[in-house]
Amino acid sequence: MIVVTTARDLVRVMVSGGRLCTFVPTMGALHEGHASLVTRAAEIAKQRDLTDGCVVSIFVNPTQFNEKADFDRYPRTVDADLALCERAGASIVYAPAVGDVYPAGEQLAVPEVPAVATQPKLEDAHRPGHFGGVCQVVKRLFDVVRPQVAVFGEKDWQQLQVIRAMTQQLRYPIEVVGAATVREKGGLAMSSRNRFLSEEDRNRAMAISEALCETWSTATPTEAEAVMRQILAVHQIETEYAVVRDAISLVAPGAGPMRALIAARVGSVRLIDNVAWRPAGTV
Ligand code: PAF
């Protein structure tokens, strides 16, 4: 596995000069959820015989944080991250400093943020501007890495839809693949933020996946939302949203596939999770 810290070196070590690799963008603090994304991307690269294999980026992107304190306290665990990347099958890791992604004095354009990013009462209501930062950095990384396939976790469901829509809007020839959420024992979705949970809060946080699974016995989106809110309230979890939406556009649910989504605070830790939803008894 080759580790580079500048875009210039990345381009230099990529034998193909782009298009012959898969890509997993991350912010580090990697866990088994990320390992599954890297393994998936490495498998795809192997199946397609892509010369440069799987490229992983590790970059804590300042422009997607709403609070400087949250950015500062975001865990940085580079050595462990590199070991995980190697074990999971990455061939190249790009771990730049802020100045390599956002060169001083250069204004990096924010691409047009797709409508799915600003659907009411979802992420944008609680983290205004967050997806602007995500789109900005992912476009920049796509431009440097030029992958054939990029793999993102389904845990950040809205992010996955935003990236898909942005990639289409930009007409980039990149296949965006969503990979299933990896869960801890007890159902809690793996997240870099889980390490901040106290033992007690970790137990309470399990109510989030429990609430999502309980929606499978409900018949309408309204009932599903009520069930989620009720379970979260019982565990005294502060709910930011607990909704059922169209799975792709995240507008109010219609005839197409639907998704149940939760964002909640357990103690000082903000957690998100989601599952596919359909009315009970339907196939
Ligand atoms: O999901 C993440 O870790 C980040 O939002 C991403 C996609 C790496 C962009 O910084």
C-alpha cells in the first residue's frame, strides 16, 4: 500500500493516470464500517482488473463542520487508519493536509448543491451548509482521484443521495455505490462518534436502531414516525428528526421506495441511522 499526502504525488503514483481505480473517501477515525467499504471497493477493482486498485482518502474536511469545536474534536487516528486500510485491501491512501485540498489564496468553488440536500426537516435543518462542504470536497477529491467507482456508506443515507445527484449533475462518469450499514452487537450503527458515548449512553443509543426496526410493523408513514418518536422518547433520546421519506429524493413519501431516517442526540453525541421502509404486510 502506498501512502501519499499531496495530490501531485497521488497523480504520480497512479499508474493509469485516473479512471482505473475505485475510491472510498473518508474522514479517518476508521472502524469496521469503513473496512467494509474499502473491502467492497477493492473487490470491485479486482473484478474489473483496475490497475490502480482501491484508493482511500483520509481528510477531515473543515468546510463541512458547522462548529469549529466539532471539527477540532473529531478523532484523528492516522496510524490505526492506515493499518485498517491495508488490512481491508486499499492500494493507495491519500491523506492530505488542509492546504493541499484548499490551497491558500485559491477560492475552491462549491458545486451546485442538489435539491435533495436541502429537503426540509432533515440534515440541512440541523447542519445548515453541511452538504455544501461535502459537495465541495467530494468534487475536489473526484477531480484528483478520477475513479471509475466510488463507494459510500448507506448510514449517511442523505449524503449518499446528495453525492449521487451531484455526480449526475456534473455528468461525471463515476458509478456511486452504496454499501450496507455495519452494526455493533445490539444494532447500533457503527460511527466514528460512537467512541464518545458513555457506557450508559451506548445502551440508550441502541434504541435508535430498535425504533427503526419497529417501523416495519406499521402500516403508514405517519404511524411509523409516531412509533419512532415514542421509542426514542421512552429512552429519553433527544430527537432531531424521525421521518419516512421517498428513498431517493427525500421528499414526502409517494409510490416509490421509502426510507425511515433518524437523527438524534444521545448525551452530547449526534447519531444518525436509517432503514428501508415499506408498509407492514407488503412485499
Ligand atoms: O462521510 C464522510 O466521511 C464525509 O462526509 C466524506 C464523504 C468523506 C466527505 O468529507
